Amino acid sequence: MRYLVTAECSHTESGKTLTHRAYATMETQYPEYAQARADALAFELGRTKAKELTRQTYDRETKRWTVTPCETLTSCVARVEKYKLRKLRAHVAVWKPSDAFYRQQAIEYARWLAARDGVALPGRGEIRVDWSAVESKTRKHKRTGWDGVTREFPTMERRIRSVSWGWEEPRYFQRKDGRQGAWLHNEFVAAVTIEIPNWDWQPDEPVEENYG
């Protein structure tokens, strides 16, 4: 059986009562073991708080330290109760489209455009999408300038402009004698590029999106 052991104590400071608690869980078949664990937890909590709240003052005349324990610290109380598991609640997060979702949609649309226009796509290689930005007509955001005046600016929206099929080729440094030098970077070479039509179209009225 699983038990929840609790130790609690409190002290008064500046007219306010501050409570200190310590928790622990344990599995045992004997309640006596749980009570012993709670007593040990209460003893440890009381000793720790008594050490933290003890004040030491130094007297320059006598050149001695004066130790003043906390008089308002109460004795720790140990409690033992059966651990109750919380009920699991079915929670489904609201789905929202991500960049990966937009990328997949753009690739599928580009494949459809290529099949409509009779463009042959390479069966091997890498697929990359070209992200671009466009100013929204309906979405605005506010920004306060250095003069303290708040102005509205259109929100920049990310859109996929085109989808490319290709591969990466290494690029090397060209030495003075014309020989190949050290490797610089890999450059993507597009074999086929499908432009997304009307990628920068903006509606005149705001569109309510419901992903629920």
C-alpha cells in the first residue's frame, strides 16, 4: 500500500504565521513503518528549521557570540494518510497547423500542379520549400516608438513561395594555381522548381480559423 507522509511546523515572524511542510511517499504493507518515516521526516524538518531560524549576534564589548533560538517555532506534527491517485482526465490539446504541416501541404499541391502540367519530377533527391513573407491586410500589431507614440503596423506572415526538387553539391575553395582547395559548404542545386500560384494573396476581410 502506498502512503503519503507529511511533516508540518510553523513560526511567527513580523506578525505573520509562516508554515513549513515536507512530503514523502512510500510503499509498505505495515502502517507502523509509514508512521516511523513520518516521525523521522518531522524530526528532520524541525531540526533544519530550528537551525535556519536561529540568530547569532556578536557583542563587541564582551567579544562573544550570542545565540538566540526561535521561540515561536512550533513542534513538528507528523501525519500519515493513504496516497490517493488523481483521476486521469482526458485532455486533447487544440490542434494548430505547424510549419511541417504547411510544408507537407505545399509539397502535395506542387505534385498535383506538376501532374496537371505534365512536368516530370525526379524520383530521388531532396525536396525543399522556399519560405517568403507577405504583409497582412487584416492582422495588425502595435509598437511604441521612441517618442512614446503607439502605432499600428501590418503583421508579416510566412508563406511558401515555391517547392524545389534537387540535391546538394559540395563547393570548394579555388586555389591560385587553379587546383581544388578546401571544402567550403554544400550548395543546394534545384533540378525542378514548382511555383505556388497566388502565394501572396490576401483576403480583404479577416478569416476565422477554427482548428477544434
